Amino acid sequence: MKLCINLSNINLWRKQIGVVWLLIEVNLISANIFGFPALFKVLPKYGVYNNYCQSTNITNSTEQDCNRQTQQYQNALTLGIIFFNLPSVFVGILIDMFGGRFIKLIGIVFHVVGWLALALVKSDKYRDSLLFVHTLFTALSGIIVQITSYAACSYFSKARAFLLTLLVGSSLSASVWYSVFQVLIDSDKLTLSQLSYIWMSFGALMFLSSFLFLDWKFPILNLGYTFDTKLEQSKAITTDGK
């Protein structure tokens, strides 16, 4: 009996720590793509798509017309936003089929690929296009992190709506980080490559949270607790009583 009580307390603490962890994780990793325009002034410093700039002569002076360069940045942003929004339904279905942990492990791969691409992007015929790889894969990893974190609210019988609200708010504020990048780069504190490697390293935190706070459908390394279905069961009993 005492052992059961201790396990119950441990699971309760684990769930509570998991909420705090996931709030931080969602803020750092999920909806970053919506703040991507903050890099539009940073990327030209690294020569990304500089070959799209053209020199124009105006009244004996030469100016650079870089509208086509900016258009490439906007195209990369558009690609990211599309792949952040479109897969939502499929991610939910896959979570029901395989569990949040399994899907998040896939998201970790996308996360590492996306941020590694930004770390390696530079003025080059082939490496310019890594910008599109970055927005595509970070958007995919972002929506996976977001939805798997939302699904974790089902481990609680109370305050689900409150927890979901906190996660939504944390996700919305994730767009601020590219602006932080811009400030740090403009002040010569860190380079874009260094910041990208730092964000890529968060994949280790995602891996830990996958096994500590999420579960899957496979019969190994499962959590000591499952989704709380008391609300659904009580509704079913009430319906049967009628």
C-alpha cells in the first residue's frame, strides 16, 4: 500500500515537472517559423542569395536592387508556414496510431536537420538552398512538438483547459527567438551558425522529454501512468443511465 502511494506521488511530480518542461520546450522550438522575417536583414550579411541582387545606375551612382533576394527569403518563409499548418491533421492521426513519443522522435530528426541546414547556409550556388531546407524541417518539427505537447494535457483529469491555454500561449511566443537572433548577431555577440548549433542541441532535451513525459503504443519503456479518461467514462455512464 505504501509502495502504491509512493509511486502515485512520483507519477504526480513527474507529470507536473513535465508540464513545466514542455512549456519551455514549446516556447523554444514550436512556432519559430512565424518570426523568420526577423532574419531578412541578417541573411544578406552572410551572402545568402546575393547572386539575386542587381546593380542599377541612378544619376551617376550605383545602387543594389535586392528585391529578388528578399523574394527568395519570403518564399522560404511561405514554404515553412505551409508545412507548419498543413500536417496538423496527419500528426494527430499518427499520434493516435503510434503514440506521442514515437512521433516526437521523428520530429527530433526534422529539428536537427532543419537547424543544421541553417548553420551551414552561406553564399554558394548550392548551399543557398539550405535556407528552404531549414524552414521546411523546422516547421515540421515545430508542429510535431506543439501537437504532442497538447496531447500531454490528457494525462491530467483536471485543469486540462488551463494547461492547454498555457501551452498555446507559450507556442505563440516562440516566434520571438529569430528577433533575439537578430539582436545578438547585430551586436556581434554570436553568429548565425553558432545560434543554429545551439538550437540544434535542444534536440537532446526533446529526446529526454520524449521518454520522460510522453508514451507510445509499444510495450517497452512505458510511463507509469496513462491518459486520464475519467471524464469520458463518467459521460458514458451518465448516457447509459439515461
